[in-house]
Amino acid sequence: MVMREIHLMCLFGSVLQTVNTRINKTENTCLESHCTCDEQQKNATCTGLDYVPHIPGSVEQLELIHNNFSDVNFSRRFLSNITKNNINQFKLIGNFINYVEKDVFVDFITLKSLTISEEKQLNVTSLCNALVFVNTTHLERIHLYRNYWNNIPFDVFEAMSLRTVTSISLEENQLATFKFPDWYTELKNLKTINLSDNNIIHINFGDDVTLLIEKLDLSRNDFVRIPTFCDKMKRSQVPKLRSLILNGNAIRYLYPKCFSCMPSLQSISLHANRLTVLRNNTFSELPQLKYVFFQFNYQLKTIEPTAFNSTSLISIHFGYNNFRFDKTKNNNSRFNAEHIFKHSPSLLFLDLTNNYLPSDNNTLGLMFGNLDELKYLILQSVGLRKLYPSFFRNLTSLEKIILQGNYIHSWPPETFDNMRSIKYINLRSNLIHALNKSSLSENILHQLEKLDLANNPFTCTCDLMWFRNWVRTTKVNLSLTFPQEYICNFPAEMRGRLIIEYNPTPESCEPTNPFIVIATILSTFTFVVIVVILLAYKCHTYIRNYCYIMRLHRLRKRGYLRLNNSDDFEFHAFVVYCDADREWVHSEFIKRMEHEQIKLCVHHREFDPGVPITENIDKYMNKSWKVVIIMSNDFARSDWCQWECDYVQERRRRQGKDACVLIMLKAIDAYHMTSGIRSLLHTTPYLRYKKGIGEALFWQALVNTLRRPLSVPPMAI
């Protein structure tokens, strides 16, 4: 009997050991059909489940993504299979969770980071209750992003268990407002708040709240002005804020008081807003400002002289604004070249990518004249066609310059000589055909570490010999794409070949004796001149007759036939005038001419609606026998009138001077006289209108001129 009992006990012990072995094996294996586990990285990701499986004991980072937990009680018990792990990062993404119990996170005593995302149906109040019972002093990051919640209880982070949190993210929800109650002051460790990609119009601060955050991201919301961070006593409620991000909002105005109560701010980002003007002293209220990010503000039209007034500013990112650093058509300046960066003496970095910079000899020199501390300058795709030494004369500390994507083909030898610290020059994707020994001085070449000239249309002729030899021997880095993107573009037989494969012989590149070349050219020229003179003298009559016959033949072939009257046209005359003279044209001129049975084509009456004006002009001028031009100072100032005047000049050359009738309504002064009008007045008689004595004679002469037949053949061919 005793032996039987001993046998049963041994059997029970064996079964128990087997069960324990299986349990331990289950707890230390990965459910490979639904999970991926990396024991070396200590992480696991599970998907497509309706329960939480066991995971290897080494896993510390768990991600449950796109499971189906809609019908389960998401509680401490539901997560019991993973509570023995020392989970420090826990992510719940798109699991259709409806409700969480308040004890759900109790066993996560090592949790440092909690992420809940794409849980649109989750009851936010239940989540607030669960956060109250978080049982860890290690929690640092809470990320509740892309849940599309339109309301979050203001006390969601009030729990004592969250006092160690350093980062809170609520991005990509649908919040319209956000409130910082007074208890936020107790979050002493909170450094970062991310509220980007919501619909927030304004944020509210409690009367006594002081946030110790260092970074606040409000990007892609609906702010129309900079939020206020001052309390009622004008004290800062964000005294340690170092970075403020307001990209992609609808901010229209900036002025110095916008940035009050931010004594520690070092970085401000205002990409893609709706600003039209940068006002004077915009950033002067920020004593520690170092970085300004101001890109993709396409509506910006004006920068006032001291807009960047800041002695602490070291970096300006001003790219992709499509801002024109030149004068308007009315000669009004959009900015002050001399003062724009004059009040930023500490500037080290400047990016002007994808704006427009003029290539004149003065503007850039004035803009950069006070930046002797600047180390990095980016002028990529700014439309530069020329480089002048004055551009960079004062940039003595510059280490890197980017000139990529412009239209530069050459520059004076001394252009870069004042850059005593230059290490990197980027001239990629310009129009450079060749470099020679004088393009960059010996000092510049000696101190350069990198020179990028890729994607230029090099001309592989003897002019490129020095550069070809230099790239073969230099230790300067010619970019990662060398030699693949250093390709010959001309001549045709070399197109597509690498520069380093260009191998002309020294003999073929020896210069020809200049005296022989000059003598040959002069001899050939003299011979040609003598032959031409002799032929012109002997055959001048035949040549003139032949040219005249050929021109008449060409004109007839194009359809320019003899026109003795206006029967072949719908209108007697097409009227060209400036809108400023409209009253006289309609009340006097048209009324009198149509009384004389002269049918006129006037643009406001005859033109087809919806058709481009140039097509209308071409169509109705071809339907008119003659053209009447009514001139005045206003006419001379009008671009459209000038264009019509040029068009009439072409018609006059084809049909003779009688095809054009000029009326000088008001004398044109010398300031407004253009070469086109002067040429027309010198070659065509015109009628001068003056009210009073002689007015009747003017009208009679005008009627006779409009009825006079065209000269045949044309007077001017």
C-alpha cells in the first residue's frame, strides 16, 4: 500500500513538472503566426488577434497593432499574459478598443512610454480614469495621437502618477481648443507638448498656471495670431520655453508684442502661414532668440528694414518664399538691401533658397555687407546669372556657400578671394562650360575641402585642359557623384563622355600664332570688300531692279494685293486709343466720322467676348482698311497701346504709309516718348487736333485722309 502511494506521488510529480515545462515554454515563445519578436532588440509586435498572447520574457517593448479588441473587457486581467514582462514601452494602435478599465495599467510598474493611436471609438473618460491608477514612477512619455478625438477632458493628465511625464503628444486629433488648468504647474518634469495637426483656434491658460515646458508644437492648426503667454500681471506663463513651432497655420500679422513673455525662446518656426509683411523689430522682444524658420510663406510681399533686428540671432531659414529681392515696376522697394541683415550682427547661417535675387552689381553686396561672422550661406535656385566680387567682399568668415541651380556661367577671378575660411563651394547645376587656372585662386584651392561642379554643361575643348588635369590629381572632394556627373556637353562628338576621358594632345592645344590669324582675316576681309564694291558698281541698276521685283513677288504670294478702296473690308478703320482719351474719342471722333458714313471698329463695341485680346486685335485689324492711332501722353504710357503701335508698324511696312492715320490729340513730352512712337512720327505725316480756330479744317483733312486710296505699289516694302 505504501509502495502504491509512493508510485502515485512520483507520477503526479512527473505530470506537474511536464505542465510547468509546457507553461514555461509557452511563456518564452513567440506566437509566430501573429507576432514578430526580436529578443536581441527586446521588442515584439502582434497583429490580427482578439486576445493578448504570451510573449518571450525578454521583451520590454510591445506593440499591439490592428487587432480586434472591440468585444473584450480591456482590463488588468485581459493583459495578464504580459504583466510578468518588464514592459517599458507599450503601444496600442488601431485595435478597436471601446472602453478601458481603470486597473488596466496597474501591473506595468516599469512603464516609461505609453502610446495610444487610431483608437477612434475609445471612451476618453475611461482612459482618464485608467491614467489615475498608473502604478509606476518611471512614466515619461504619453502619446495619444491620430485618434481624431474632438474633445479631451481638461483633467486628463492631472493624476499624481503622471508627475514624472516629460513629453505629451496629442497630435492629429480634432481639438478646437485646449486648456492648461492651474494643476499643470505641478508637472515639473514636463518638457514637450505636441498639439500639432488639430483644429485649435486658441489655447487657454489658467490664471496661476506656469508651464515649465521647453518645446511647444502647434503646427497645422487654425491660429490666426500668435498665442498669448502672459498672465494678468504680464508675467510669463512659459518662462523656460525654448522652441515654439507654428507651421501651417493662418497667421497674417506679426509685431513685436506678439512674442512678449517668452524670455527663454531660442527657436521660432513659422513655415507656411499667410503673412504679407514682416514688420520692423518683429523679433526684438526675444532676448535669447537664435533660430528663425520662415519658409513657404508665398504671400510675403514686404520686409521692413529692421524686421530681423536681433543681436542674438544666429540662423535664418528664409527659403521657398518666392520673395523677390528687387524693386517693383513702380521702382518701390520691397525691402531695404542695406539694412535687411544689418541688425543681425551674430548671424552664422542664412538660407535664401528659391527666392529671387537680382544679378546687379550692388544689391547682394549691400545685403551681405554686414555679415562678417556668417559661416554658411545658401543661395540655391535664386536666379543668379552673374557673380561679382562685391557680392561676397565682406564674407570673410564664410566656410560653406551653396550656389546650386542658378544660371552662372563664369565669374571674375577675385570673386571668392576674400573668403579666408572657405571649405565648401557648391556650383552644381549651373551653366559652367569650363574652369581655368584663374577661376579660383591658389589660396582658395589650397583651403577647399569640397568643390561640387556636377551637372554643368562642360565644353570639352582645349579650354578645359587645365580643369581636366586638375580633377585627376586634386585631393579636393568633388562630390559623391564624381566622375559620373562631370560630363561633356559640347562638341557633339564628345557629348555624354566623362571629362576625365577627354584626352587631347598637347600639340592640338598649342595656340595658333595670332599674327598669322590676324593677317589671314584681314586679307580675306579686304578681298571680299573689293569684290562686293566692284559688283555693286558694275551691276547696281540690275541689283536694285531685281530686289524690287523679288519683294513685289513675295508680297503678292502672301496675298498683299492692290487695294484702291475700302470695298474689300468690313470697316473703314480700326481705332487705337488709350482709355484715358475715351471721352474725346466717343463724344467727338466716332460721332463725327460715322456722320460722314465712315464705319469704325472700336474695341469695346466690336470685340468678341471671351476671346483673348490679342486674337481680337488681330482679327478686327485684318477686317479694317486703315488704322487710326490717337496719341497722347497717356497713350505713350500704356503697354497695350505700345503693343498695338508695334503691330501697326508691321502693317505700315506691308501696305504703305497711307494705311496708317496718326492723330496727335495731346503733345507727347520727351519723358514719355518711346523709340517706336518716335519712329512712327518721323516716317508718317500726322494730324494735330486743337479745339477752336482751325478745328473744322482738321475734321475735313481727317475725312479726306480716311477716304484716300492706298498707294500702289506700297511706299514702304
